[in-house]
Amino acid sequence: MNIQPQFIAARTAFSIAKVMAQSGLGRDSIYKSIREGRLKAKKFGRRTIVLASDLQAFLASLPEMAA
């Protein structure tokens, strides 16, 4: 099976550690947002993953800071 580079160039899912690195949020904040239903997550065995589209939607839904 020959996998083309364009199919693996962009990540489609992140571990919690990668979500932390990508968003700058802490582990507890991420898990709290998952528990509250604000951030969608999936389980793969024992591993919790967040789809890139769900992370983008979550970050876009955060309130704007007042100037």
C-alpha cells in the first residue's frame, strides 16, 4: 500500500498532550471542557483523542476578550 504524502501532511486527530501543545491550555482545563461537553473527544482503547475539527470548533466558540 502506497500512502501519498498529501494524505498524511495534516493531522486529523490529537492526543490530549498534543491538544495542550496546540491550544496552550492545561490538561485540567481540557478535561473539564470535555466533561462539560464543550470540547468533543473520542476514546480509542484507553486513549482519549480530539478530532482537529472539534478542536478548531471549540477554540472558535470561546468568547472574545473585551478591549
